[in-house]
Amino acid sequence: MAKEINPLQGLTPDVARARLRDVGPNEPAAVHRTTALSELARSFANPLIAILLVASIVSATLGEWINATIIVAMVILGIAINFIQTYHSQQAVELLRKSVAPTATVLRDGRWTEIPRLEVVPDDYLRLVPGDLVPADARIIECEHLHVQESALTGESVPVEKQAGDVVYLGTSVVSGNATALVTATGHTTSFGAIAERLAARRPETEFDRGAHQFGLFIMRTVVFLVLFAFLVNAALKRDPFESLLFAIALAVGLTPEFLPMISSVTLAHGAVHMARQKVIVKNLASMQNFGSIDVLCSDKTGTLTSGRLGLDQHIDPFGNASEVSFRYAYINSILQAGISNPVDDSLREATAANPLDLAILGHDQPDVHTYRKVAELPFDFERRLVSVVAENGNERVLINKGAPESVLARCTAYEAEGKQHVMDDALRAQFDETYRALCAEGFRVLGVAYRQVPVQPKYETQDERDLVLAGFITFIDPPLEEAAGAIESLHRDGIVVKILTGDNALVTKYICDRVGLTVGRIVEGSELERMNDAAVAHLAEQTVAFARVSPMQKNRIILALKSRAHAVGYMGDGINDAPSLHSADVGISVSTAVDVAKDAADIILLERSLKVLHDGIIEGRKAFGNVMKYLLMGTSSNFGNMFSMAAASIFLPFLPMLPTQILLNNFLYDLAQVTIPTDNVDASFIRKPRHWNIKLIRDFMIYIGPISSIYDFLTFYAMLHVFKASEALFHTGWFVESLATQTLVLFVIRTAGNPLRSRPSAALTATTILTVFAGLALPFTPLASLLGFVPLPPLYFVFLVAVTLTYLLFVELVKRRVMQL
């Protein structure tokens, strides 16, 4: 194997492909990929489906071949529709997900190449830079000031420094420095195994999870009550036990929204595909509904309220006068430090490329900055808010420090002005503090720059950042985005509170927020949060619009605090330290240009960093959830009424009100009409505010609209027995048709909170609903009628059916309006 690898060339493409076939894709064993077979098996795993199949076997054993065949046919047709729709929807989403799949940089055939992370194999050479998620277990060949975040593996929050010969692990991330490493293990053979690509903590429960769980419990309790009631009543009346059991099971199927997984998947996938056209990629379907439920959006101001493209404005001494010294030292620090590329350092480098004057400043009466050699680096962290490099030029070593002005000032005991060093006293320190604060209040981003000569020593620590000489300040301008004010206004109009969580100081934060029309009031800083307990933070998080000087862990604490107050929280981030917050939020939102760590933790990826694009995505999420809610309201209102009518009627009728096979057929046709709900239009009023799982609304629909259905069912019972003098078969046929017509056509009423005549359904939904009703009307007159237990209906019945259906729809519309106001 070793002969296949040239240290200067890496693996050849042929060898890499062969090895990929041998070891398999580089993914944890726990990662599940949907296949057609697994999706089909999941459809059959539904307990109700299993019960029905058992019932069909028992029917066949007892010689009831027609019943057995019809049950099996209904089950297979239902599963086929569910399988085809769901599987194709998931495949569409999988294609979208692949478009933002994580990659790795490997050496192949002498060239560094970016490939999908899944294709990394043992003996690949990796190039690791800040922001990378380590794609496999690997041994470091060479590195420069490499610091790796291993909290996902060890729980330790402090980055670990690595040397040549050390091992880096799959799932960890590079904070600073760079390295070349040789892959030693991939996929399930790595140290992190099946949980390698997950963060250590289990993802907190999301809005979608909570709602689905509550709805499941609600339906389960209702179904159990109704089934037990029907079975015990029929048993008490000493009817055939098997027929009674089959009747009870059919009731359960009729009440249970068994197409909910399919309706949800197709609706959300339809929305996800539509969002992709608007430059929003959804990584998993559940996040679509969460996206629409967001009522609080947390984000940094940089790149959200501002352009994110810093421009160098001034380089000044501590008194505010133009200074070559502050720019010179800041530039040396930026070209030597190995941390992740950031707008501050990029703008310093770009300034020298674009402005000959700045180049002259760097070389004016000073040694060439490019003769400086980095000896050591003290990487940036959110506690110090500083980055330092120790640079050597000839026989001298200087520690150059830049970062948050208050952090730099706190480590200074002297300052430089007019080419001389002076001792700094408290009065001067206060004056210098005022210098940078005045600049911040004008909207400038300000960095402090300081230095000191240091002796030659084997290692440098953060304790060496002391007794510094303040060189001055560097200011940058990051203008507010023109679209920000309008986008924030739109978000607020649609019920989304925007909160700013930034590492910048309060003065700059207030200036930018004021410029984009975001009223912030009091700005809370991270140091204040540190002194609060969780309950106080939760209260403060609801009341506060902007937080400044907050660390990544404090951002995460704010998000968890908001979630504890029942808010659906979205968090937008793209940096190395945003992963915890992206992971904890109901919806983690990142951008395609973000570091791998952030994209891996996010649920939604924006191909364009824009509040407008984000807002469009949220609206699509609301539309998708609106269509899911239509199915739920249908299934728990008219369905419940019909099933309750059947259970109650079985008490006083001398025969079952509808045969089990007819119940199943009725339910199947009813569900078939709703297959096109994902294509339906959604009322503008529905998307004007965040929408959550509303179990109370579902219950109210069941309590108030369900009985209306039952009233009309009993009216039908009376008409069939006393007006039409119906036999058992005619009774079954009449009620089957009436039940199907009313509960199907009522979709046009329930699908909108407003006037059904003014809210147009989609063409597809209209077509499937009307066709289903006509199919029900035609069945008694087809050759299938005798197999299903139907007989032709008298002409007068259809006059009765029209009258019943129209008054029923009108009655439901009146009650619906009252329920919506409760």
C-alpha cells in the first residue's frame, strides 16, 4: 500500500476510487440514507397497517375473501401513494442537501483538490486551515501554530494546541493555524465513530418536535377512547366479535391521519424546492416548519445589518492624531497571524495593495515589514478578545497585540506619540478610552494596537501580554446595508422580533441599529450576563433587542433562555464559534460562504447573505405549515364527527352503520382528495405572523365542528330509515355517499380562515376533491357495487344529498368563524 503513495503527489485518482470501494464512504455508521426499500418498509411499519393486514388474514381464514381482498387493496393503494410521494420528495431534498455538502482539501496526483468529504480515504493528505471541520482521523505531518477545538469529542471548551506527530480527530475543528495531515481512519473506524459528525450534546427539542409530540398524544388518546367504546358496545350487544373488532379497527383508521407523514413530507419538500429557487437550501424537512414558526431571529450585526466588508478609515495615535505607527504594527500582526481570514485583516492587506501612500507608510524610515518572521502566536479568543504575534527582525523580538480597545488598553502601561514612548497614568488612560469611544459612537469599528519588546524564550503565553506600549487605534467603516431597514420592517410586520447578538461594543452596535431603524433601548453587555442566573437571563432576553460584547457561549445562553420562554428561535451565524448557537436554535441559519463548522451545524443555508432572502424563506415555511395544518384540521373535525357517528349508531341500529370495508374505502377516497393539499394556496393573513402547532385549535375544531358532522349523519340515518325505508345495503350506500361528500367538500371551507368564496384553492386540489366526490357518487352504479355491498340509490336521494351538503357547509362556515375567534 505504501508504494501507491508519493509524499509529493498523494493518491492517484484510480487508487483513491479503489480504496473508496474497499472502505466505503467517509461517514459515521449512524448516518442513515433513505433507500426505496427502507422507505417502503417504514410504510408497512405503521401499527395500524399491521393490524389491518392481520385482520385481512383472519378474514381470509374465515372464508371472507371479498373483505380480505378489499382491505389488502386499500392498504396497498394507501401505502403506494404514501411511498411514491414521500420517497420522491425526500430525493428532491437530498439533491438540495448535496449542493451544500461539506468538502475537504486533499492532495491527489500532485494537486490540492477540493472533494466531497464522503470521498476522503485512508492515506489521503489533508490541508487544514481555520474554520475547517476535520474530515477524518489524521496524523499531523507538519503544522504552524495549529489550535483545534475538540469540545465535541472531549467536552473541553478551550482549543488544544497540536504539534507534528499529533492526531486530529473527525468532527473536531480548526480554530487557528494550518497543517498538513495524513488520514489514518475514516467513517465508522474513526475514534468518534457513529457520532463523529454530531455535536456532543443531543440537539435540544425544537418547535416542530414539541408540536408533533403533543399532536400524537392527543390523537392517540382520542383513538383509544373511540375504539374501546365501539368495541365494548358491540360486544355488549353480543354481535359477532370478529366483525366488531374489525369495525373498531376501521374506526381507528378512519380517525387517524395516516397520510400525515406523506402530506407533511410532500408539503415541506415542495416548499424546500421552491425556497431553493430563492437561494435558500433546506438541509432537513423538519426545519422547514421550524423556519415558518420563528418569532425571534438572533444574528450578529456584521453582514446582516451591515455589508460585512470593512474598509480601512483611519490609523491614529492614542490622542486621535494620524499615526504611521499604529498602522504599521497592525499590518505586521495581520500578515503574520495564522487565524481564520476575517474582514479586519483583509482590509488591512487590501489597503496596502490599493493605496501607495500606505505602502510608503510601512517603509518610511523603518525596516521592511516583510523581513519580520513570526516566532509565536497567541490566537484570538473571546475571553481576551485579542490576538498577538511575536515577530523577530534581526536580533530583536517584538510582541504585537491588536484587538478590542478596552482589552488592549487594560494591558498597557505606556503609549507612543510623536515617535516617543511615555508612561500612561490614569488620567491619560481615561482620555485614550474617550478617544476610541467617540469613534465607536460615530459607527466606526475600532481596534487597539500595542507592542513591547520581549526577550528570546522558548515559549510565549498570554501572560506575556502585559506592560504594553499603546501605539494607537485603527478604525474601519462597515456601512449599513441599504436593504436592511426595509427587511427589518418586513420582519417586524410579519411578527418576527430581530435581536442583535454581537461581539462588537455597545456604541457601534447602537449607531448601526439606529441607522437601520432598529430601536434597541438599553444594550446589555456580556459582562452583565455573567452575573445573572438563568431565570434573570430569560426575562432579560425577552426585553432586550441588542446584546454587545457577548461571547459565543453567552450567545448560546441567550438562545436557550428565549426557548425556555416558548419562543421559536432562529440564529444566523457563519463563524467557527457560532456552532453551539446554530445547534441550540430551533433553526440554525448559515451562509454558503461560512466555515465548515457553521454549515455543518446549520439547518438552513443561504446562498446569499440577505435579510430579504431570509424573510422570503420564513414565509415559505409558513405556507408549508399552513397546508399541513389544513390536513390536521380536516382529519380531526369532520373525520371525528363521522367516526363518532358510526360508534354511536352501532348502539341503536340492528346492524353496523357501515361495513368495515366501506369505512376503509371511505377513508381512502377522503385521503386521496387531500393528496394535493401541498399545492394549495395559503391565505395572506395566515403568513402574516409566526405559526405554531396549535393543539387547542385542533381540539376546538374537533369539539365544535365534529358534532355538526354527527348531527347531519344522524339526520341522514333518520332519512334513510324513515323516508327511504332503506334496507341494510341501501342504508350503507346512502350514508357512505353522504359521508364522503360532506367531509370531502368541507375542505373548501376549512382550508381558509376567511370567506371560502374569496380564497381560491389550487387547481389540483379542486380537481382531486371534485373527482373524489364523483367517484363516490358513481360507485353504487358500477360493477364493483355488489363486491363493496352497495346498491343503486333512488333519484330523490340526490335531492336530499344536495340540500344536506349545502346546509352542512354553511353551518360549518358559521361555526368555523366563531372557533377561529376563541
